[in-house]
Amino acid sequence: MSQTPAHFRDQVSTLTDDGLKRKWIYPKIIKGKLYRYRSAVSYFFLLLLFSAPFIKLNGEQLILLNVLERKFVFFGIIFWPQDFYLFVLALLIFIVFIVLFTVIFGRVFCGWACPQTIFLEMVFRKIENLIEGDHNQQRKLDAAPLTFNKFFKKSLKHALFFCISFLISNVFLAYVIGSDKLVEIVTEPIKGHLSGFIAIWVFSLIFYLVFSRVRELVCTVVCPYGRLQGVLLDNQSIIVAYDYERGEPRNKVNKGQENQGGDCIDCKLCVQVCPTGIDIRNGTQLECVNCTACIDACDMVMEKINRPSRLIGFKSEAEIKDKTSFKISKKIYGYSAVLLILIAILSFLLIKRTDVQTTILRASGTLYQLRDKDQTVSNLYTAEMVNKTNKTVDFVIVPDDKDAKIQYIQKPDSIAYGGSAKVTFFIIMPQKNIKQYKTKIGFKLLSNNKVVDRFETTFIAPSNN
């Protein structure tokens, strides 16, 4: 059995025992194999995060989430308010994917892909270590009285923190308002972009406080994901876990001594490297972000005392307790089925999506008009067309029925970029062709001789039968 204190779940690792004061965490950095892998993944995501708003595809930036103008761009494809249902569906797919991923692999997303963790551990923490030294030196520096050396180091660190936060704020706004608009704010006089200028500084201050003071509290207090994993994990979930069957009972040994107990020598190095200050040997905890720092630390110790590695590793409770391999549970099958269905629906809707969306309605209060002069019948319609492309669209409406004619009352020549146009017109049909009171009639919307949309409506007229 694990030598776990019974009260550990009643305490927060970032607070003192009385719960009145925050306990500052000074994690030790051990650059093991997983740390190097995580660094490579983090640098890839950092490159992607900083470059995506400035990469152009089809005349649009790679990713844009412009809530103010209700314009969203993903990989050069524009989504306007009319496509909001697609955005909601895509967000739902992302949530289900995260849930499925958590059921199988736990909170690995937090430790390896979350921007909060990437910036804190791979940018700000490294700057802090470079200026103030390792975890022990940082602790001593904070406890020491104010001297010129301390003032210089702290000032330099926080100045760099704010500069990086300012850069992050600019990139963040590029995702929201667009990189072109951001360049205007930066290069043009402040008085012409006062709201944008204020937004940059406000977000810079927020990011600075998050990465300099709040830090791991974002993961343990603010973010709900840690609490969510408690209801998603089961004994088959592969998480960062301590093998208590192999590690207990803990004992202090020296290299070369015969093992008198479990493999854990209670060195507490796994606690020292944890960025949220927990003891992984206490079991699964919401504070654990699966950063794998404890795995590297434990492997290093096991190597020194000639014991097998992965006393702490990616393991399931079933693997530790029952020595059984991973099995796909009904829960995984269920989430996978839901995910595949949602992806199929989204794929179908994206394939079906047109460059121009047309809505046609019969003119309010009208039925049909008999034209005795040429023995025809007409219906009056209003059509609204929304341009979903990134350019102005010239258009013409062509009925599928060759005998049908269009007489325009109001017709613009084109649809502006991101805009819409309304067309009012009569559909005129020979009365001799009318076989029933209601007849379906379809239309093609052509732009440069290319069909950009199809739509249909009901034509009503007295029947000749």
C-alpha cells in the first residue's frame, strides 16, 4: 500500500497549511528525454501561434477569430454569421475530441499543447532561470533583503516579462482584429486607433500578471478542465502515474545496496520538479497537468541506483494494480462514435456549402398575376444573396425551366465582399405550361459562367387541367 498521508486531498499544494497565504513554487528543471521532446513540441506550437495570423492563404490570413465583425477564417476559408452553425459544430467536435483524448490519455493536452503551459514553462520559466538561477537560487534571492543585485535581477526579469507579454498581446489581437488592422494600429498615429492601442496595453498587463504572478493557479483554480478530468478518467485511462505496487514500501538506500523494500527511495525529486507542487505518489490529482517532469526526474534516480526506469510513467490504474494491458472501454467506443458522426455531419455541410448563399421568398401579400395580353402568369419574388468569398461577385440568375423568364424590378450588378444584395423580380411562365396550382421551379446563380449556388421556390398559378 502507498504511504500516502490521509489528508492530502484536503490541502492545496500552492497554499500554506492554514490556507491563508500562497506558497510560491520553485520547480527544479531536469532536462530529460521527455523534457526535450516537450520542448520540441512547444517550439513548434510557438512558431505556429506567432506565425498563423501573418500567413496569407487565398488572400486571407490563416486563422482569424474576428468576433467584432463576426468574421472567422480557418486556413483561408471565410465563415460569416450565416455559417455560425458550422463554427458551433466545429467547436463541439473539438470539445468531444478533447473529452475522448482525456478518457484515453488524461490531461496530456495541458502539459504538452496548452498555450498557458507552453508560454510559462518554455518561455517565462527559462528566462527566470537564466536571470535568477536555478530553483534554490531563486528561493534564496526572494528571501534575501533588497540589494542592488536583487533589484537589478528582478527589474530585468520583469521588464523582459512585460516585453514578451506585449508581444503576445499584439499576436493575440492579430487573431481577433486581423494582422492588417494590427499593423495599422502599430504604424499609424495613436489618435486614429485609440481603442486598439488601449486594448493592446490592457491585454499586455493581463498576460504579464498571468505569467509573472498567477502562473499555475490558472491550471489549478481558473481552468475547469482539471475538475472535468475527474469524471472522465477511469481505471483504463493512461495517465502520468506512480507505480505504487512496485514503489512501496519506500526506503532510503544507497547505490549498490541490496533492495530491502520498494523501488521508491523517497527522494522527493518528483515533488521538486512539479510545476504545480503536488506529490504524484499521492495518486491522480486535478492539479496534475501531465507535463511528465516527474517521469524524467524519477528515471534519472532509477538509473543512478540501478533500478528499472518508469517507476513513474504513462500507466493506467488497471496496469498498475491488475497488471492488465490497455482495453478499449464502452465509454471510448461511445465518444468515438459521437465524434465520427459529428465529423461526418460537418464534412457534409462543408462540401455542401456554397460561395454565395441565396434565400428566396415570395413578395409579401401577393399570389399570382395573370397577363392576358401574352397568356402568361407571373409571380413576384425577393431574393437575398450573401457573399461568402473574399472578393466582389458579379452574378446572374438563370431559371432551370427554359420557358421561364425573369423580369427584374430591382437588380444590383454585384455582391460586395462580405456583403449581401437584394433582388426583386417577376418569374413569368406561359399559362399553357401550368399543369398544377403549385409547381417547383429551380434556379442557378452564375458568376463568370460558374454555378455558385442553386435554389428553388414554388410557383403558383391556376391549372389548365
